[in-house]
Amino acid sequence: MEGEPKKEQELSFEKQISLAKTLYDAVDARNEFTERLGGFDDFAAVHQYVDNNRAKYDALDNTFEDARKKFDELVTDKKALVEHLRNIGENVLVDRITQMFGV
């Protein structure tokens, strides 16, 4: 009926996989940044105070948080996506999604 909110259509698996890959890349970029600086503990203790490392980390973390939020909001049936990813051999994405979202 007119005036009622439209129910959003389910995203295709292709679009859901794209969101999963974006999330995966954002996590890796953030984690690789701290690893290059000796790991998160060294980053937190020392390297965040050098140059603009803290701003760089914060930007990477914001990108991750945005990707996670978008994935969480738009992928409504994570279990179905995980099963599809298993079927096509995307086990790295399966591991990341199940770890992050408890699927």
C-alpha cells in the first residue's frame, strides 16, 4: 500500500560477497598497518605518537567500522551467505565472517 515503507529486496550473493570482501580488505589494511610497526602492542605503546601514525590508524579503523556496519546491516542472512561461500570455496571469507559475527 502507498505510504507504507517498502521492504528492501535481498541483496544478490554477488553484492553480499562484494561487501564481505570490502570488510575483509578493511580488516587486513588496519591490521597490516600495525604489524608493520611491530604489532598492536608496540603501536599502542610507541608508534602511535610518531608522525601522524595515530591519524592513519584511526582512518583505517573508521574504514573498517564503516565496512562492518554496512555488511551487518545489509547482509540479513549471514548463515545463507556463509553456506554459499563454503560452496564456492571462499573459505577465507567464511572464516572471517563466522569469527566476526558468530555465524
